[in-house]
Amino acid sequence: MLTEVIATRYVTPLREGGSLPGIVEGDDLGTYVMKFTGAGQGRKTLVAEVVCGQLGRRLGLRVPDLVRMQLDPVIGLSEPDQEVQELLKASGGLNLGMDYLPGSLGFDPLAFEVSAREAGRVVWFDALINNVDRSWRNPNLLVWHGELWLIDHGATMIWHHNWAGAEKAALKPYDASDHVLATFGPDVAGAAEEFAPKVTEELLTEVVADVPDEWLVDEPGFDSAEEVRRAYVKTLLARAGVISDNIRIGERTEDKPSQAPGWLAGKLPRRAVK
């Protein structure tokens, strides 16, 4: 289970985030980026952060530590921004904290080199969780102490917004043409060989156990939080079994050219830009 921390001071909002996350201090003297249950995207964003963040960490990817974070809205009384005040008031109770990486920089593919192995590992992982938000427009990657860190997994597993279509969605290919690491010749085959055997029912069951019950209850079509957890396990396990052969990185098809954006021209592996 995730460690529980009490937020003791609201420091500042992070306005580049669509859900208006904020930097807060905890009673453990740590500093965290807090994601709020009262944000417009709702609690499923936090569920996705926990499931994908914990899964990434278990696979050996660099994802900041996650904690359960208790919030008393009173800590934001001195915040002058009305929008922030309303967000804090709507988020009393349990929220999600992500370890703040001081001094980290946003990833720039023109300034930071990524090996084919590491690029392949990130692309395969994003394909598994169907991450539509790791593009060159919005990388959601940080560079900290010379290493690549993965953040912001709220826009993943889009099937959990429509569980009736989850089984079918699990079989869909993943188009990585816009992926920010597509230019580094990702070794997807190597990543599949390393990761696919690790994504077991046992591992997924342990990962989803970290999601708090209160973020899963009252899900339409389910009788309990545990039943929702089993649905996450079932869908991710099914996807893990097929996704390795269903990742597309700008490949042309018989009836149309490569879908990769123009900035990838000359940078994709030869096999992908024929």
C-alpha cells in the first residue's frame, strides 16, 4: 500500500498542468506534486496515475514515488487565486502526491540523447497503458540527474471511461508515430522480450491493490471496488499479450504513406520511413 502523508503547506500551483496540480509540503518533510480529486478530470485520473505509475516502477522504469496524501483545505486559505481556493475546497480528504524532483528539466529531444533500448522500453510501456500523452507536443518526461523520468499518466487506459468496450479496446494497436521518443529508433522488440513476461496477473493484482477503495466505489456496472480492480487486471493482462506485435511507429501501409509528422523525416529508422 502507498505511504500516507498529510499535506501541511500549499506552496504554489503548477499552471502548466491542465488539472492545476500544486506543489505541497508533507508532514514527513517531503515536497510533492499533488493531484486533486476535485480537479475537472475526476478521480479516474488519479486511479490511472497509481496503476500506471506503480506498474512502471515495478517494471524498472523511473517514475517518481507516489503517496496517498490527506488534504485539509484550510492549508490554502492564504492562496490568493480563487480557482485554487475552489479546487482545494473540492478536494478535502484523500488525494495523490508525487515526489517532487527539484531541479529537474522538461525533456527536449533535441538536447537530450536517449538510447534505442530506453526509448523502446518507454514506447512499449506507453503502448501497454495506451498513453496518448507522451507526444512531441507534450512529452511528460523529465530529465533529473542526467536520467529520464516518466510523469503524468492521467490520460492513459482510456477504456476505463467505458468499461463496456474495454475488452475490444485492449486489442487495438498503438500508434507511436507522434511519440516523443520515436526519433531515437526505439528497440520495441527488445523491450517486449524484457517486459512482456513480467506483466503477469500476480504483478497486476499487486499494482491495482494500491488504488484506494474510495476512488473505485460506485463505479457503474460493478458491485465492489475489488471487482473494478479485477477489471483493470483483466484488461491490462489481455493487452500485454498482444501489444508487442501491434505498435506502429510511422510505418506506411499498402494504401497510404507514413503517418509520422514531417519533423520525423530522416530521423526514424530506415524500415519506418520507406
